[in-house]
Amino acid sequence: MTDTLHGYHGVLLDVNLSSGEIKRISLPPEDAHGFLGGRGLGVKLLWDRISQPGLDPLSPKNPLMVMPGPFCGFPIPSASRTCFVTKSPTTSPISSKYPHASTITYSNFGGFLGPEIRFAGYDGIVITGRAASPVYLVIDDEKVEIRDAGKYWGMKTDAFDRAIMKELGDRRFETCYIGPAGENGVRYSAILHTSARGAGRGGAGCVMGSKHLKAIAVKGSQTPPVADHKRFLTALEDVRASFKKYSGLANWRRYGTASALISSSDNGTQAVKNYREGTFRDIDKIGGVAAEQTLWVRDTACFCCPLACHKTGAVRSGPYAGTTHDGPEYETGTMLGANLLIGDMGGLMRAIADVDNLGLDQISAGNVLGFLMEAHEKGHIDTKFLDGIDLKWGDIDSALKMLDKIAYRDGVGDLASRGVRALSEAIGADSKSFAIHSKGQEYAAWNAHTRKTQVLCYVSCNRGACHLNGHNPRSQNQYAALDSTGYCRFATGGFGKNGITELLSAITGSEWTEEDYLLTGERIYNLEKCFNYREGFRRRDDQIPDRFFTEPLTEGPKKGAALDREEFVRMMTGYYQERDWDPQTTKPNADKLLTLGLDFAARKI
């Protein structure tokens, strides 16, 4: 690595909403070299900004970072992802001496925002403080303004997206924003882009709402610098040629992630009926084939992406005719469909549209609904508890009513806005066994009865339960580096053997090998772990609900499957040992941290 900063503007935009101060601060070369950008650079900045554990995630001091990676802004296929990094309002340890202890969180989306931030001349945006009244941020190259958003506060995302573009008067602006859920402090609210791309996991939208920040609009006219232009063009052409040979390209283009709806159900690995089952009998009604035949009208792609996996559908008949929105894809189709036993495509699309329009995390929202349906079915709660809503399996109308209550924190929606753990603590009985979360964050759409590696993926993730964490240390390191570079996981097969490191070398002027790349991911993953450990997270927090041990699947190809508790304990011990973390406490070994260049973190924990 060199001390010269190539491939970056070397500038971060620093905005304090309390004081109104806007600064351009230098990006230290060692941070760019050591943490790349995106998730990794956000983690390093969060560590630097939060010097002591226990900060309230909704404090004005909690920074919200908007971080594109070093690939963003270049015409690299499938490399436009933007990561939001902050301290999570959704997670907490079982016990800690800090009342506001929580994990780091990071959540990203594709689209066009990240490239536009780089076009405007910034390697990231850091937002602190809390505005006295609702505002939005407008960035037009070096011109940055904090504008009044009072007339927009309360708007749902579809209406706001149209209104803000009309006011800006320039379609070249790219925007991200929150809906009523984020404004009202729903812990699992999302940040939306293009009305349907969402950074939902971990409650970044809740943090944004706590700052009275409705939206960010960005437009730029610059291009990121390249260290070796000729080498970059050669590497870019090689990658483009590799994408043409990518075996998964046709399937991504045709079905997007909806292709997994049927295959996952057929394999018994889908979240069905609040994770009680792994196979959904009506999956053919909401799968990719049905969507292609009856629903989808348009494919859309992110910036410079050949996959075009984003599908827009229009409901043509039935009570929800006229609903037009993106979806279904795997997570939404499962969490708002199979997990709730909803097999009506029109109703499913209405639920997907409502969740995005309200600004909720699709995954957590579907999980909360499933938990409430089961608690109601078992008699732990009644319709009075649910404010008169007869919330039942397969009932789309009652699900839509509950989503509205959650977004506005109305009645039972206030408690439900805090997630399944809070609901379980309030309801009691045996509800803890079917409150499907880890560290307070709800599981995603993959069941864990039959997949030990999926369990490890969920419980070892530094942001709480996450299906995109990786199933072993090597894949976790790889994904951490990937999230920091800015390219899409769906496209990894298109980059060929050395495409990523060759592009990175050409852009930054530093020689990157696969070993360097994985080491950077390991550095990022360990710094996240240090942040969480300092907050009080220990091995006791790396647990999964009893359901997966004690309630075997009762139907489908994996009927009878359940996890073995002793095997789970052995697996986790082996994981900590491979990570070089203390198997009793999960504290990272000091020598390991020093080897990774994390001596500053080793001193803190």
C-alpha cells in the first residue's frame, strides 16, 4: 500500500443538523487504504466518532454515515451500492452496564445515489445533530444547503418522491428519504431510494427520523480520479467480457431474486408460518413464474448493471387492481407472503407497496406480523390486544391494517414498532420460543431448521440477525470487503477470477491481491466485533430461538428436521476459535487485532 490517495476525492461532507454547520473534511489515506469505503469506512468513522460505549442510538451525537464504495461512480458493472452505517436502534445485549447498548448496523441499496455522491466530489457523508424542525439536505457539487421540509413531514414515500423532484426541478438529482415510520421512530424503519430500493436492516431510517431529516438530494458533475487509467480500461473490458459469460446472468435478468421463492420452498428452507415450517403449499401462486405471467411489466437496472433484476409489477384484477410497485422478490415474497400464509399475488403486492410507502423494513415488518399471528392463534393475545384487528394467517386485510398501526405507532402499533423481542417480553407465556430474532433484530426469509450454516450466519452477525453475513469466517470477511467496495453480491460471479482486485489496483494505484482483499474484510469484521464487545455483547447473545431445536418441521421434503443443541454449541465454539476470539466471552485476541492493524481497538476492549 502507498501513502498517496488515488481513486478517492479525499473529501467527506460533514453536516451538523443542530448547528447547521457544513464542512468538508479530509479523508485520511490510511482509512481509505485500510477500510476501502462503504461499510468498512463507515465502521471506522463510527468507531472514531463514538469514543465511549452506551450512546443512545437516537442521540443527536449518533452519526449517520452515507457511504459509497470506491467502485461507485465508475462504469463498472453492478457496482453502485451505497451503505448507511450508524449505531443500531433495534439491537441490545441480554445484559450490559450501559442502558443504551446496541450493535453497529449497516444497510445498503443499489440504484444511483452512491455514484451521484461521488460525482458531487465526496467519498461519503457524515450527518450528526438534530434539526429543530424537519429539514432535507440538498447537495449540488460544492453547493450544500439545509432546507425546510415542514410541508413534506408526514408524506408517504411515493408522494414525497414525486413532490421533491418537482420542487428540485432537475431529474438529475438522486434522492433518499424516509416515510412516516422513520418520522415516528419505528425502530425498524428504512431509508428508501427510487420508492422501492431500501436500506432497511438495523433501523437506519429511525436514526434519520430522529434527526428530523426527511431526505437527501444529490447531484454532481465530477468524476472520481483513477490512478492508472489505461490499466483501468483494460480491467474494465476484461470484466465486461466476463459478465457476458456469467452463467447466472440470464436467470437474474428473467426472475431476479424471485427465482428462489419456489426453489427455497421446494427445499424446505423457506420461512413459513413464522418459521414453523420450511415449505409453503401455495408458493406457485406468488413465485417468479406466476409473477412473470400475470404481474411484471418492466425490468429496471441499477447504475451500469447488466443484471436488471429489479421487477415492476401491476395488479390487473381483484380487490387490489391498480397497485403498481416493484416486486415480489425473495425476501418480500417470503416475509409478507409465505411467512404469513398469504398466497394471493394481488394482496402480496399491496403489502409490499404499503411497507415501502410507509418506510418500514420489509423483513422485520413481515416477521413482526408473523409473530403476532401466532400469538393470536395460540390465545396469548386477543383482538382487544390487537385493537380489534382479527389478525389471522393468510388474511391480507388484517395484515395491512396492522402495518398502518405500526408505522404510526397507533395503539398496539406502538409496542409492535419495537420488534418481536419487545412484543415477546410484554406478552410472556411461551412466546419467547417463537420470537425469531438475534440480539433484537428479526431473522430474514431463510429458515434455520435444516441449515446449520444459516444459524451461524444469523447469530454471529455483527448487526444482529442477517442472511447476508456469510456462513463461515472466510465468506464473512469476503462480504465485509464486498460491502465496502460497493459492488453487488448478485454479480460476484461476473467479475471473473481477478476482476475485483485488478480494478481496485488500477483505481487506487496500490497492488491488491485476493489475500489483501480478504485481510481488509477481516479487519472490518473485527472492528465491528470490537464495537459490539465494548457495548457489552458476549457469547450469551449469540443464541437462536428454541423453536429450531424443539419444534421439527411437520411437512415438506425436510419433514422432521430440527437442530441439535449440543452440535450448535460445538459449532459456535469452533467458529470463535477460527476467528481467534475467546470461546467463553467472544473477546477478540489482542495479538489478532494487532496483526490486523487494530491496535487502537485492542486498547479500548
